Amino acid sequence: MKEFLKQVAYTGIGIATLTKDKITDLGKQAAEAGRMSEEEGKKFVEELQEKAKEQQKKIDEKIIAQVNAQLEKLNIPTGEDIGELKKQLEDLKEIIKNMNG
């Protein structure tokens, strides 16, 4: 039964969308229903929280990759590109200053 609850929580509920409070409530409910001891419930909650963090990190990485891909496809300059242009401009200003100097 414990494994079934874990699988439901991991897959069916959508672990990445669970808040810490919802995860804690789920663990308490399982413990209160006698499906898990209090210690098992705590461990279950910790596992869910860790899985949620992992899934959120994966989602964030995918979003960043997609945004970067779209920016590249649209040929929109990145902050790095703009920083490079600023440096080149400063270098050119310095060259012109030295020529007039």
C-alpha cells in the first residue's frame, strides 16, 4: 500500500506542482488513515519534497532551454551579446580618443 501511495503521489498528482503544505498534508493523511506510521509518513513527505524540488529544477531547465532556443531563432541579442557590443564600443572610444589625443 505504501508503494502504491508513493506511485500515486509521484505520478498521478503531478509532483512538480505540489506545494510543501500539500505534500505535508498528504503524508499526514496517510499516517492518520493507518497506511503509514508517523515515521514512515515523515519519510514519505521528505521524499515527496525532494522529488518536487528535482522536478521543478528539471522544468526550470527545460523552460530556460526553450526560451533560449526561441531567442536564438528570432535572432534577439542576449545580455552577453549586448555586453560584448558595449565593450567593443568602449574600445572604439578609447582608440578615437588616442587618435585625437
